[in-house]
Amino acid sequence: MDPTKLSEAVIRDLSRHRSRNDIILDVCKASGMQWDAAVRFVHQIEINQHGTIVARQRPILVLFAAAFILGGAAASIGMVAATLD
């Protein structure tokens, strides 16, 4: 596999919080690298592309934050309504 495509696949998988061992196994299968070389390859991408990986994770974090805020607001309203009855 082309190193650029392999790097993009690793960035995508890291952004999706996929298991590091699964990513390394995929790198080994796609490129024929030994495990230790694939570990170094994934680690190097994590370091060099940290900003890109974090930026791709943000939409997920925003959704989780919104869900927690709405859940907290609903719980608060429920408590107030139960208290006033």
C-alpha cells in the first residue's frame, strides 16, 4: 500500500478511537511491515499528526458534550418539577 494512503488510514482510525493494536495489525497486513516497525510507524504518525487527529475527534466530543448538557438540564427540570409538586 502507498505510504500516504497508509498514513491517512492510520490517522482516520486513530481519530475514530480504534484500538491501537488493531491499527498496527492492519498496517502489518497492508504493508508487510514487522510488528515493531508498524508500532514505530503508528507512533510517529501520532506524534506528527496530533493536531489533525484531535481536530477530527472534535465533532464526536461536541456531540457528547451536548448530550450531557441536555441530560443535565432535563434532570434539573425534573427535580424542580418534582419539588414544586
